[in-house]
Amino acid sequence: MDNWETLADDDSIERTIKALGAKGIDAFVVGNSDEARLRVLEMIPKGSEVMPVTSATLDQTGIAGELNGPDYRSLKKAIQSEDDEAKRHELRRKSLSPDYVIGSVHAVTEDGRAVIASGSGSQLPPYSYGAKHVIWVVGTQKIVKDLDSALRRVYEHSLPLESERIRRIGAGTGSNVNQVLVVNSARRGRITIIFVKEKLGF
């Protein structure tokens, strides 16, 4: 049985970063969550419009708190604080094409593919097309050999943990994989992956 929580070794990380680069996806590695948070904040000018998606990784690293704070124009914060349904709907529409979308993925393959599974699908439009800039913060335990391994990681590991989280917070009986996005390549300069040598997220 695969151990989906084992951090990738340096050779695997290097192969993955090289493969991603060949497909137009910028990637680099940092040692810990603090470094990752600082690098994200360096990449996004203060005052920028941001959409930090719901992500255990962003919560664990403190990135969500920073981006939802006073230094940035957080669309997520605006949506959550808006009581008028019509205005909230317009903000949701705007969140599909923000200047920056920040989140994570469920797996990255050594041949340079990123895999994101979703129940609602809300993060997929800005990831795939809408956002000007995409930043993914990814624990290196999410690096896998190939696409088959990536999909097995989604169903065997990420889905059960997300279902457990939803039950724990009283938001339902579990989660579902209703949509899956596989990013095979990208326009250079649009997507950046920050790998972190820590177990982060699901």
C-alpha cells in the first residue's frame, strides 16, 4: 500500500521541478512553512486583489490569514462579509477571474502534471483560465510518480481526510470528488508552485 504522507526525496523534487518547467509551470522548493508564507507575500504586491481558496495548506502555513488581512483586497473575505445575496453573487463571479488565486493541489506528478479534485468546482475556473496569476503551495508528500498514482492519491487519501474534516466541523456527512482538473502545461509565467519540505494539507 502506498504511503501518501511520505515526503519526496531531493531527487524526486528535482525531477518534478524540471518537468514542470518544461511545461511552462514555474516551481521551486523551500524548507518550511514560514519560508513558503514569506515567498508568497513577496510575490503578491500589497493592495492586490486576491482569492485565497479554501485550503488546509493555506490555513496551516498562515497564508490564508495574511491574504485575508488588511494588506490585500481579498475576494473571499468580501464574499463572506456580504449580506446582500445579489452583491454576493457578483463577488462570486468576480472571484472566478482574480488577479491572484492562491491555493494548493492534491498531487503533482514527476512528469509535470498537477491534479486538483473538487466537490463544488469553485476553485477550478480561476486555476484553469480565469486568474492572471496562480500560486500553489504544496507539501512534497503530494509528489507522486504518475497520473495513475495522482488519482489514487485523490480517492484513497485526500477524499477520506476531507470528508472527515467536513464531518468534524458539522458542515455535512462527507465530501465528494465531483470534478477533477489535470493541468498538463501552462502559459509560462502564469502558474507558480512552491514546494514545501513539510507535510501540508491533504
